[in-house]
Amino acid sequence: MSKKHSRTKGLAIPVGLIERRIYLIRGQKVMLDADLAELYQVQTKTLNQAVRRNLHRFSADFMFQLTPDEASGLSHKL
């Protein structure tokens, strides 16, 4: 069994759990880095580091940083 396969074997995540973590911001469906990190069972810092190190693998609009107003408005929904 490959290393990749064995790591993902235990990551069956219910669709509803993922759907509840999708937000509509700036007219785009997005997930917060903290939610993605939790789903992948890694620290948020580790997830962001991996993305920064591999930017060439992602489209230019893959991620963006929330404004303070957006973050504040989102925290009321959490």
C-alpha cells in the first residue's frame, strides 16, 4: 500500500460537515484556512506554509485574505 493511500484512508469526511464550512464571500464560495486545516488534520500554520511553498500549483485566485470587516462579519456566523 502506498504512503499516500494509507494517509488518506481515514479521512472520510461527511459532506454536510464540509458544506457547513463553505461561506459566500465577495461572491465566491470559500473555506477558511482553519477549517481546511482541521479537515486535513494539520495545523493552520502548516497548511498555509504548504500553500505558500507550492503557489505554482494553484491559480492566482486560489486564496485571499479577509478584510477586518469581512472577518468580523464572519465571526458572528460561527
